[in-house]
Amino acid sequence: MKFKVGKRNNCIPDGEYDAIVNEIRRIQTYRRPALEFHFEIADGEHRGTELKGFCNADYESFTNRTKLYQWYEKVTGDSLEADSMLDTDQFKEKVLQVRVESKTSKKTGNKFSNVVEILGVKCEL
């Protein structure tokens, strides 16, 4: 049998970085639906490094306590009202300031860097 080898998990030092969102996918984790954000470090020593960030997407409605709501508010500066529609395209075409933390997979034991917070927008592209 032959198998294609996947990419290594990217691991960079914990800290704050400028990054862009290249893609957002709705995925099914082993627990629940999620949004998988694909970030790319925009400058510095780790420019071009691809990282992921995840938000729970198993809600009928989002509140100000959810990660997706908080990320959206940091990117748009808007406070959402009840029944507002959240558009993930708002995350694109911007350089975002993000916080990166190292994690270890419970399943595989592999170490990887993960975007855990969006701190704000540095500039529009």
C-alpha cells in the first residue's frame, strides 16, 4: 500500500503575530460542528507559516460569550444584536493581530501552534 504523507504541524513560539485569514471551513470534529480558520503569518521570521484556529459552530444562535462572536466583534468593531446575521467574509482581506499558543494533541501527542484569539485588525488589504 502507498499513502500520501501530510504536512507537518507548524509550531512557532507562543506570542502575538500579524496574520491573514486565507480560508474558513465548516468541519465536523469528533465532538461537534466547528469552523476551521486557516491563518497565514503575514510578516516577520515566521512569515508564510500556516496555522489554524477553531470556533465551535454548534449553536442555533451565538452570544457575546462565544469565541466566534468575540472574534467577529474584534474584526468588525460591531456589537451584534439578537437575530443579526454573522458573515465570515468579514474576516478576510485584513491583517489581523492574533495570539498563538502551543497545544499538544490529546489524540496523537503531536505539538502544534494554534490561533487562540483575535486581538484586532492591524489594517485592511
